[in-house]
Amino acid sequence: MNPPAFTVDIPPPEANTAPHRDTPANGNLIAALFAPGGALNGTIEDFEVRPVQARMARLVVDAVAANRHLLVEAGTGTGKTLAYLAPLLALGGKLVVSTATRALQDQIIGKDLPVVRRVVGRPFEAVALKGRGNYLCLYRFRQLHEAPWEATLGIGRVITELKRWARDTRTGDRDELTSLPERLDIWSAISAGSDRCLGRECEDFEDCFLMVARNRARKADLVVANHHLYFADLALLDEGFGQILPKHDIAVFDEAHQLPDVATLFFGQQLSNHQIQELVRDVRWEFDRLRADDPRLFDALASMEEGANRLRQAFPEESRREGLRPEDFGGDTGRALLLVEGTLHRFLECLAPHRDRGTAIAALGRRAELLLETSGNLRTLDDPGKVHWFETRRRGVFLSVSPLEVGPLLRESLFQRLKSAIFTSATLATGRGVGGFRYLESQLGLAPGEAMTELLPPAFDHARQALLYLPERLPDPDAPGFKEAVIAELHQLLRASSGRALCLFTSYRMLHAVREGLVGQIPYPLLTQGERPRAALLNDFRRLTDSVLLGVGSFWEGVDVPGEALSLVVIDRLPFPSPADPLMAARGRQLRAAGQQPFTELFLPRAVLTLKQGVGRLLRRNGDRGVMAILDPRLTGRSYGRLFFQGLPPVPVTRDPAEVAAFFRPSHPSENEK
């Protein structure tokens, strides 16, 4: 039986006074929501009054009232989504919440908002909005299944399922297609990407799923988006077309530690062999639909395909991510780009006589012009504010031009757009004290003191719930014997924990070496990143409660496994970014040229935040207990180790494996004791 719903009696604003941090109405609102006997206490069964949650809510309300920005670090267990949603929706107005992951989007819509609706005392409309690529384009889908491509592409069954779904769906959201594989190559051909959109000229404009979603968002009080959509929209701001998000004065960025990387992606330009191949495919589909024949144009398309193939062949087959140097453009890379540009010019000449055939043809021409512009920018290496780099993945090569700094771009776009931006995450500050937020402030383009900042205390009792194990006498990570020492430590730790472990690595090489040292040697299921999709691995990890999961990269964050299944987190080495990464290397050179130290200003703070994310996988709920083990001796042997310790929760430390075994013994027999 659900408890009765309570609602907030919202205090009226003080008349004729400018909002400020001590406005009594703000304090009354927070008390009405979060205090013992408040609305949330009366609505949520087993609601736990958390002073840290009320403190965060007060900070959010004060920042919005004062038209200021706020950076607030709130660890797991704070209840941060309710801390910003409940007061802001109670106050009213247009609000956009942006998350890094789809899981948090789903949590807000499916779990948090039903609670908030029962307490805020006023009705509100909320909508989840996804990126353009998540929505079906009716025009392009009709092109696909009317053209004779489905037989030659071997996608007849997929087309049949898509037709059935397209007939019944009300949203056109790709996530509804659970009957088809998660990786569906044909989806890129039928999704509503901005470079293919015909806008009001499209014959399906009135029924367009994207337009329906955008119109719903314009009418809603709350829009729940994701960072990729938000920054893709921001990048289109100057173009005046293609935006999805409605105008808004207030935005909350949850999981905000990812924003600088997302902004770097969307404020840059990219050219890939896939883009060229997709353009060729779309031209053929459009001319087939028009029943138009032009041998010269189709010859140009064949040349474009050859250019795309030559571009891929100019780069290594294996997965790589490296910078582009001036000398690279004197060899195969430069020749491939010039070939691509030549074929694009020829295509545009052949397309010119057909431009009066409709908006779709003109849109194809604009795509070719954009590819030409990007290729030209890739070969222009004299802009000190840009970094040129490439990445190879499977059959694709992706050439990018990215800004070295996104802070100035965010000042001109994001902070000009918003009166108040709330940035929150479990990992924003690199340490305690006034300078703890300096790294993220500089990344976002905020001057020191420009935004309100607060590092909230942990919600968990780490002294009771956790233990940090730092083994003695391990070799340095780059010294001989480190791999063998890590494997030996893991055998010992896994025996103590009875499996139930997430092991995080900084490289695939180390992951595979450790796997070879564990497979067949431990009595627990061994799960390894890359063997199966991430979601499937995590489901198995939750289900097989004594399993051991080995992961890199994305597994350092976003893994939420409460309970006994995750009782041990092992980190092989401090997660410094690779100095060979083209973006990090270029930013390091820029700092050095300015008389600053790249290690202390860039590599170290980044590593501190990543380590905080990793150890944050351990305690997810109040009843959780567990051990975090960091096997890198530099944590205690180097002077910078203290900065990592400042970023860690206040947890007891041991160097004795017997204490680790003793920690696990009383908690293991039953879930109730955990």
C-alpha cells in the first residue's frame, strides 16, 4: 500500500526584493520538502532524512534565485536528483536537465518524477528528449523500403520488422525496437540526422517524429535530455536551424564531469570514410526515387566510393588514436584527402543541373560542401587553437579537428544562453578546499569565484562500510614483475572476497594479461570486457553474485551494482591519461608554452577525477560494505599521492591482507549483514 501523498505549501516570493542566498522563502521551501515530517518524508515509504540532500537543494535554490551558476559535488547516496528536481519544479518555470547516460534519463522519468509529482503542489509536464539519431525519419524510411536495396543488402527481415514497428509506433524512438539487434547498421540511413533533414520542405513534416518530440518539449515544464543532444543543439545555435531544445533560462547538468569531453566533440569537425559512403548511398536512393538517370553523376559517385576506400587504406588497420602532423599530409593521407576533395568537387558539378528537382537534392549538395570544408580544415595546420587527429575503428577512419580549449566557446554559447547552470556529479572536485574546483572551472570557462561551489560530505559511513587496501612492496607499474605481482595480489584478494569483484585496468594489454593469469585458476565466473556487450556483462555480473568482472575505460563509471555482487573494487594503477593521446598531448604542449606544468595542471587532476569514479563503484546503497584495493605503489611512494588521497573518501587504510580477509568474514554469510 502506498503512503498518502503530501504536497508542498510553496511560500510566496518576497515582494520587491532581489533574490539572495538568505531569502527566507527559500529556506521554507527546503524545509517543506526535505525536513522530518516534510512532503518527501510523507510520500516516500522508508524515506531517510538526509541533511546533505537538504543542503544541496538549498544551494540549488539559492543559485537559481541569484541567477548564478553552481558546481556541487554530491557523492552516491546523496539523493541528488530529488535535491534539484523537487525544489526547481516546485518553484516552476522552464527547466532542462541533461544527463550523461540513458540510464539516468530513464531513472529520472520512471522513478524520480512520479515521486516529485506527488509533492510539488502544482501540475507540470515532463518529456524525455533524445538526440536526432534516435528518431525514425519517415521520408528516409520510405526511400529505403521503396528502393530495390533491401534484397541486395540482405536486410529483408529487418525491413519487415521496421515496417511493422513504423506503422504502430507513436514516438519513432529507436529504443522501442527491442526485437532487433542493438547494433543496427541500417539505422543510420533512416534516422533523423541534422545533415539530412529537409525541414519544412519535407512532405512528412507534419507527421515527423522529431518535430512531434520538439513540440512536446516546447510545451513541457521539464525536458530531460542528454549531454550529446544538448551540445549538438548548442553547436547549431548560430545556424538558426535544426535545434530541438526549447528556449530555457535554467539547466541542470548531472554527471557534469563529462561535459568538457562532450563539448570538445561537438565544437569540432569530423570527416570519415563512412560519411562519404553514406552520402553516395543517399544520392543513389534519391535519384532512384526520382527515376532520374545521369551517367556522369553516377561515375562521380563511383569515384567518391573509391576516394572513401583510399582514405581508409591510408591509415592503420588496427585501432589507433593519434595526432596528425604536417608531414602526414605529404604522403598517403594527403593524397587520399586530395582525391576525396577532387571527387566531391566533381560530384557537385554533376549535381548542379539537378538542384531544382527539390529540397532533398539541395540537402545532398550541402552535405558534400560540408565534407569539402572539413577536409580543407584538416589540411590547414596553422591554427594554434586547434588539434588535428585521427582514430581508426574496425572498417572506419575518423579524422577530426578539435578545439584545444572549450572554455571560451562555452562562455560564448552556454553561459550566454542561461541565467543559471547547475553542474553536479560525484566527481567534480580534485581535492578539498578553495582550489578543489579549479580544474573543472577552467575546463568550463568559468573564472575563479564566478560560480558558487560546494563539495558536500559523503552520504555513507566509510569508516564502518569500507576499507582501502594498499599492498606493500609492489614494483612500479612500468617495472619488471608488476604484471605478475598484480595477478598474485588478485588471487589473494579474490579468495578473501569470494569473488564479487570489479577489477579496473588502464589498458587492454594489462586486462588480457591478468585474464590469462586468472582463467581456470579461480573458482568464480570470470567476465571480461569485449567478450559480450556491456549491458549483457553487467546483467551477468549482477546475476552471478560470486563473479569477477574485468574492465577498462567505460567500466570506470556508470556501473551501479548494489548489494553483495560487488564487494571488491581493484584498480591496477593510477589512471593517468595517455601522454600519446592527441588531445592531451596538444593541450600539454599549450600549457608548457604558457609556462605551466602539464602534469600538475592537466594530467594529475584528470587522473584524480578518474580514480574517484573508479572507487565510487563500490558503495551504492546504505547497507553496502566492501574493499577498494589500489595496487599502484606510487599512491604512497610519490609526493603527488597525497592529492589522490584528498580525492578519496575518508576510509580506513590497511596494508595487511589479513585485515582484508577479516573485513570480509563477518559480512559474507548473509545479505542482511551487508
